[in-house]
Amino acid sequence: MDLRLVGLDAPVLHALHQMMDLSDENSSDKSSHNAPTRSYVRDAKTMAATPADVKEYPNSYAFVIDMPGLKSGDIKVQVEDDNVLVISGERKREEEKEGAKYLIMERRVGKFMRKFVLPENANTDAVSAVCQDGVLSVTVEKLPPPQPKKPRTIEVKIA
């Protein structure tokens, strides 16, 4: 059916065609390939919900994260790929007592994770972690600065 017979002119037809093309693009499989995976979104939210302070000292780097109510067994500190510090763990929900129900539930439960790319001068073999009073402190020592190479004298031989 020719829509011009119904009274629709060229600009309106053009706009309708564009809208139909856009809806086809959005519903195609192409757009789903660019969408982030569910696990990626979950990990991104987890990382964003774990605030940290990072300090640099003359001989080390310090990473400080609040971990209220967690035991050291609930926290994992790792170095991946020789330069990525990963702090992760899980806060479990308390077992509900019979007859009790939550009126307000604001404390976070579930997994948490933060990743930090360490600078080149970080000594990944000298990492320590201490959790005290609900605060995790991870210290990464710095490598000593490289010593400048001393000039070496080369003996000149007579040919």
C-alpha cells in the first residue's frame, strides 16, 4: 500500500523509516554483544562499594579499607599478574533467630573486592596485611631506587 495515498508526505515517511531502522538495530543480536555481562556489572558494583584510602610513604605504599565485623579468615589479599593487588572477601548474613524479622537492613552483606595496579617500584615480595579494630591495612614495600651505573674504563690496546 502506498502511504502517500493516505495523506502521508515524504518527510513523514522518511521519519517513519528511520524509526523502524533504529528499532531493528536495537533488537538485533549486534547490540547484545556490546552489552556488559551480568558478572562484569556485579563485579563493578562490588568494587565501587568498597572504598579505600591509598597512601604513599617514602619506603612503602599503604592501602586502608574499613572491614567492620570481619575476621581475618573472611579477607583475602593477593598479588596477581606481578603488579595487581587484589583485596577480596565476603561478609555473611547473620543467622536469623526464630521469631525475629528485619525492620531495617542497611548493612552490606555479600562479596567485596578491590583491585589496585601497583607502581613499578612496588616490591610484590614484601606485602603485609593486618586487620585491627575493623580496619584492614595492607603495606607494600618499595623497591630500593636503582643505583646509577658507574662508568667503566675500557683499556685501549695498540694494534
